[in-house]
Amino acid sequence: MTEPQTTKQTEPQTTKQTTRRKRVYVPYMCDHGYALAAALRAHNLPAEVIEPTTSDTLALGLRYCIGRECLPCLTTTGDILNRTRQPDFDPEQAMIFMPTTGGSCRFGHYNVLHQTILREEGMGAVEFMSPTADNSYHGLGDAPPNYGCSSGRGPWR
């Protein structure tokens, strides 16, 4: 007696290009964030601006900071945390845009703080897109592989 043949169901194959297409979340710091998100979308990166700060998201940021940080640190922390708590947020498919800079400003350390907080909140899978002012944000223009741009021309050009 022969057994009936079964067809093996396989999961759809994903390419490296597909897995790199994470949604980029741009914290609202000014209206320029909308232009940046549009430029990222023009280069085939899903991107959205995180909702502007409210009194609730500011309070959330204050709960995670020690209080001596500048206001933008508190607001971006609260705004990012609030976005990660929304039902449609997938940490596996998320990338936070938080550039860095040198000098005495603490802005250069926001991405480290945000990564630490998200890791402690169980969101360690969230990646960060953190081009640096040290090279005039040149890395984003070269479309490093983990940014997933489809062409060598980055959003700055």
C-alpha cells in the first residue's frame, strides 16, 4: 500500500532587500521632519513622522529621564515610547531616525539613551538610523545596507 503524496507547504521567501525595508520613524522636532520622511519615502523607505509632543508624552519622557536633560531629549524620549506602545507598532520592522553629533551638546547621545530605554522595555529589536554630523551625514547619502535605500543616491541629494 502506498501513501498518498503530500505537497510540502513552504513559507514565502524573503530577500535581504525585503527584510531591510523597515519603517523609519522620525521624531517630530520641527516641520523639517516631514521633508525628511518624504525624502526617505522617495528612496523607497517607508517613513513617517511621529506625532508631535503632547503633555502626556512629555510626562512619559520625564518618567524615563533624570530631569537634567534638555527639553528635546525629554520630548523625543516620550514621543518614541508613546509610538512604540501603539497597537500597529512592530519592533521587528521599526527603525528610529535619531542622528548624532559631536561637541558638548547631549543630542549626540540621544540615540544611545533611546536604545537603552527601548531595550529595557523589551523593544531591543528596534534599530536606529543614526547618521553623524562628524562627516556631514555622509553615511546616509551612501545608503548603507541596513538603511535599505534602493539606489546609491541617498535622501540628501
